[in-house]
Amino acid sequence: MIQRTWNIDHGPLRGFYRDRDAGWVFGVCAGIADRFNLNLGAVRIIAVISLCLCFWLTAAIYLGATVLIREKPLVYSGSDTEYDFWRHRRDHWRHL
């Protein structure tokens, strides 16, 4: 499991997400590569080949995946003390 998919509060992220950070357009290929532990370049090559062979079907599936798949939540990867500090500030602002 790669570091980006680990959440301090809830453990590993489960499910299928679009990864906008590693993606080019909407992050669908990056999400597929991350979910199934595939090479991102290979997934992109397959998507481009599929786009050349069946343009409308591939475009419809890609846009459908963009609408239906949630975006990957932000995951903090810094120190625990800094995370606790900002979490305390977030909780403080919620109560105001």
C-alpha cells in the first residue's frame, strides 16, 4: 500500500476514487491504477488505444466514471503533533 492511501484517523482508504493529484484530466486513469495497483503509464496507454479504437464508447465511459466516482480525499502526511494542532483548531472553529 502506498503512503498516499493511508489516513491517520481511519487507516487505509478503501474504495475507488479519482486521483486528481496524479491525474492529467479528471484522474480516472490514476484512480484505476491506484485501486488495482497497476502501472499508471500502462493504464494511460490502454486508455489512449481504446480512445483511438472506440472513441465514443471510451469517451462515454470516461465521462461516466468522472461523474460517478468520488474524488480522492486529501490525506495528511506530516508529523502527528502538527496534525493534532490543526485538528484542534478545526474543531475549535466548528464550535463557534
